[in-house]
Amino acid sequence: MPLTRFARSIGTSLRRIHLYRVTIAELSQLGDRELADLGIARHEIREVARRTAI
């Protein structure tokens, strides 16, 4: 794998990790009622964040 492709891959992975963490942080700050309005149960936050970051 050329170095530029490798560097791009690392950058993409870091952005996805950042998006995953930001999504968890933002959803975790919502109340249960607000999450329910979005159709998300509190125990689903990590899964929603994972799907968002893909």
C-alpha cells in the first residue's frame, strides 16, 4: 500500500473515531424523553453512534 493511501486510511479512521465519540457524548446528554422522541433507547446509544460513524 503506498504511503499516501496508508496516511489517508489513518485519517479516515481517526475521523470516524472522533465522530463516534462526539455522537455518544451528544446523545448521552439528552434526556430519556428526548431520546424516545428520536426513537433511541439509552442502551442503543453506542450502536447508533457506531452506525453513524461508518
